[in-house]
Amino acid sequence: MKKIVVPTDFSICANNAVDFAVQSAKILPAEIILLHAFETMGNVYTDYMGVNKEFNQSMLNDIDQKLQQVKKSIEETDGVNVGTKIYRGPAKDAIVETAIAENADLIVMGTLGATGLKERIWGSKTASIIGSTSVPVMAIPYEYAWKKPGKVLLATNHFEENSPVLDYVFELAGLYMAQVQVVVFTDEDDDKAATYMEHLRRTQQYERLLKQQYNEETLIATHLYGLEFEETLQRHIEEQDIDILVMITYQEKDSIRKRIFNPSKTIKMSYQTIVPLLAIPAKWEVENDFSKI
């Protein structure tokens, strides 16, 4: 992995993501790009008078100083290469455009905070990025404390095969030296008995395929059955001591995929998850060649 883009507004929520990215960058290894989006203030009159120009420049100088302080601290303490960038414009545009310009392999952001208006605002920005960029997004929970990932859980009903998305998941898990597990979900209320039996059968087949394809003898595929996807998955994460949850988002009309694994479902999970959530857009697999990483 070459580059990780880490947007920050210097809040606790964002700082957690920075720490996760730094600790990961030492393992992967990778360069970190610290990004801050600055939306300039003013109108034609005040800009003409120079009032807001002076204010904006003062703010930009302050932001740059903060970024340089974080950069220096990371490089001296952790030995990770750090680049900085200030983008004039909305955060969403800043993140999407910077990830493309830097040819980033991953975006790491903090999720919705339980308290604090600033954290809630930043968490909502993280949610808006999921499904809006072709680059995978790692959402870090507000109260999460870094631990080296030992178990990675892929939640899917699509049974992906031979795709760059799967390569990305297994390569990342390999760099962390983590075990990969897979879960397939059947809705107790909405899915038919035939769907339950099909998922059960295909889950067993999928486990055998992935073991052979990625030489992962310890891989376990589990069929989950419940009323609520988020609650059922969260319970499984706690019971299995999962460290990273992976979801692949689809923009398809298929009812099962749209209901369970579309961006809005992943966004909802990002608000509730107690472990880092890696959201990989399915379109990423047709736009990227994993051999570059």
C-alpha cells in the first residue's frame, strides 16, 4: 500500500483516525497525506475591502501551522512519511479530489461521535464519503483505541469471486497478518425459506472457494440469520472478537443487494460499529488494478 489520505479538522474524532492511519502505515507500510478542507468566507464587498481576505489568510496560516506540527510529531515519533495538503472548498470535494490526485489506496476518517457537536458534524462528513468515492474508506469509531488487527470480517451476500475487491481485502489482511472471516446474512422477516437454504448452501461453497483461492486454511464462513442486519452483525462482531469489518457497497437494482449492501446500509453501519469499518465500493473493482499496490 502506497498512500493513505487522512482528512482532519483536528477534532478528537479525526485524531482517532490519524492514530489508526499512523499505526497502520508503520505495518503496511505507507505514506500518509494529512488533508484539511478550508471553506473561505466573504462576499464581494468585504473581499474588496480586504477584511475577509486578511481573515482567511490568517486562518490558512494557522491551519498550516497545525498540520506541520502534526506532521513533525508523527515523523519524529513514529517514523512515518507524512505529506500535508490544504484544500480550499467543501470537505467532500477535498477528500474525493485529493484521493484521486494522490492515487490513494485508502481514505481513513473518524465516525460519528457520541458527544460533541464538532464530532457529530465530522462523523456525518465521513458518512457522506462512503458511496461517493471510488477509493476504499476506513471509518474509525469515535471511542476506538488502536489495536493491531487480528481478525477481519467480510460481510457479503454477493459471493464475490476473482475480483480486485477480494484481492484488496486479503492483501490488507495479509499485511496486518490477520485472519479473514466471512458472514452471509438472511433476513428472518423479509427473505423466503428458499433464500435461507440457498444462502446456507452457497456459504459453505464460498468458504471452500476462498480457502483454495487465497490459501487461507483458517478462513471461516458463517451464515447469519436474524431480524435486523445491523444488530445481528454487531452481536457476531462482539462474540468473535472481530477487529475490522469489511462491507462492499453496490449501486444495483437487485433488491437483496440494494437493501443490505448499498451505500446507505453501510453508512448506517458506520454510525453503529464498534470496530473500524472498511467500505469498498464495488465500482472500485472495475476502475482499479490491485497489482499497483
